[in-house]
Amino acid sequence: MYDNITLEKGLYNISGKSFTEALRELDADENYIGTELEGLDAYERQLKRFDIKVSGPDSDRVEKFFKTTQSAILFPEFVRRCIKAGMDGASILPEIVAATTYTDGVDYRGLAITDNGSDEAIAAGADLPITSVKNAASTVAVSKYGRQIQTVYEVLKKQRLDLFGVVLKATGAKISGVINKAAAEVLANGVDKTPLAGDTLTYADLAAFWASMEGHSMSAMLVSPKVMATILAMDEMRYASGRISGGTVETPYGVKLVKCSGLSDEYAIGVDASSALEMVLGSDVVVDSDRLISSQTDSIAFSVSVGFTKIYSSAVSVLSTVKNG
């Protein structure tokens, strides 16, 4: 049972497994079906074992993790989960990524896909149109994004875990902002911009832009905060009332506007999320577990390795949002 497991830092270093996955092998979720612990994962059961409350008004202080040498093993995973929650909450990737590929390398070679021939009905005896799938001519770099929180245990130990979690989540959100921008830049790279019909961006420009994507269905439009505000101020967008969620707004014609901080104010990116972008993940959130297990830590470092490559270039369009932009 969960209260008899011996926790050791080696659980963080099992190749191909997260800390929780390693715990699950020692304490299977299936053992708790029909009990009051059903619904908790293996890590959450360990928090219960050591009576560590990580959220809410009665959350414990950081020092609660370090009451025993075994409970201290749980602290790096708390940090990782908070950072991951912050990253996920600020990420636009679910709105634009069609496929995720995992790699152990520092670079990755994607696919080059070319459609040739007519899409019309095929006459008897005529050749079939061809879709060519080859290795891309160049590789994609898998870049590391991360941050270091400088602190000392004496400062942290009396802090409520609820408050400390807010700091970790906000730090994770900062990294997601950088990754969001990197993904948007890959999408826009090499795509000719559709010009405005007039001197300023109008709702008619947006509707025409949506209709212009041939062979694909535009599902999302990435815009900067400034451009988002301009669009939301349009009279036609009053019909979007009630369909606003976080940094996204559904337009009356069904395309989801996605706010992307760091994106240029001079263009918007239209995406068919089903076929536009591949995310190449070198690693999920990694924290320095050895240092965090010690109560003498003076910093918290974390990173994630990720890259992006376009799958179908035709699944991306770019609209100028300023005259001659």
C-alpha cells in the first residue's frame, strides 16, 4: 500500500519514466478502485501519507516537506507540477499543434509534403494526382527554455505552499510566453502576407482572410494583444459575447482568436490546427531534483526542450493588420 513505500531520489532518475510513473509501478492506481483514495494518483497518495496540504487556505508551509527524509523526496515533484500547471495555463499550443513528436536528439528532421496534380475527378486511364512525402531539407533545432529562481531555504521554509505555488506557476507562464512566440514565428516564416483592403483592419478583412485558405479550414487566428483589442472593439464582435475564454475568443464565423503575447502587431496568423504545426519535444519540464531534496538549496532551476516545424505550409496564412505591413 501507499503508506509502506520507501521513497528515494533514484525514482527521479529512471530512464523513460516520470517520478509519478515510477511511483505508480510501486503503488498501482488499480488498487484503490472503489476506495476513498480512488481519483488520486500515486504522488497525491504520498502527499496524503505525509499529511502535506499543498493548496487552499489550510495549506502547509514549505518546511512540511522536510519533516522526514522520505517526505523531502516529494518536493521536486511539487515544484515540477506547479511549473507545468503555469505553463499549461498560458500555452496556446493546444490551439495550433497538430502532432507531437518526442526525440532524444538536439535536432530533428521533419517531413516535406508536396501535393501535385489536379483535385478534380480523374478521367479513365489518367494518372492519379501525387502527394510527395520526403524528409525535410533542413533540421529543426530542439531548443532549451528555462528559468532559475534564486532563493534560500531560510526564506522559503515559512512560506505557505499555496503562495509558493503561485510564484512557480507564474514563472512557468513566463516560459510558455516565450515558447508561444517561437511557435508563432515558425508558422509565419516564409509565408507571404495578405494585404488589407483599405487603410485599417476591418471585420471584412478578417472574414475574407478566413475564407481565403484553400484546401484547409482555418480554425485559429493568432494575434497580438493590441490586435486582439482592435478586433474586440469591432461592432460585429458583439456577437462573440459569451464565447470568451481566457486568451481566446470565438468569432461569429467560428474561428478562434488566440492572443499571443510577443507576436508582432503588424500581422495575424491563420492556422488549420489539424495539419499546420508539429511540436518536437526533447523533454517535458525538468527540475534539478537532487538540489531540491536538500534543504540547503539556494536556487530552483527548471527547463523544457522543444522545437517546431510546419507540416503543411498551405495550412498557414498571414494577414497584414496595418497598411503596407
